[in-house]
Amino acid sequence: MFDLFDNAQRTQAYGNTLMITGLLLLLLGVCGGYVFHLRLPLLLQVLAHLQVIVGPTLIKIGYVMRINARQRLHLAY
């Protein structure tokens, strides 16, 4: 599993993907949990609120991966 992070360029790509995925989850969660909450059933509202928690977590993990990869590539943050 640790071979996955040996290549710094691949790690940077994974970090970018996690950041974009986290942003999309956050936006969908905010829309579902706060904008369209009157039109959604309770289960979907709960899932939307969970996305509001999971989205920023993925953004933070992706950002740390990206910083690590860029440091190994000797690039600016």
C-alpha cells in the first residue's frame, strides 16, 4: 500500500482529486442540507449533513497530500 505514495507526481494528483471530491461533496451537502431541505426526505437530509462533515475532511487530507508531494518535488506550495 505504501508503494502508492512513492511517486510524488501521483501523490499530488491524488491530493488534487481528493480536494475536488471533497469540495463537490461539501457543495452537495450544503445544497441538500440547507437549500433543498424542505423537499428532501429525512434520510437524504441526514446524508447531506454527513457530506458537510466528510467534504472538508477530504479537502484537508488532499491538501496535506499535495503539500507533501510538492515538497518532495521541490516546488512552491
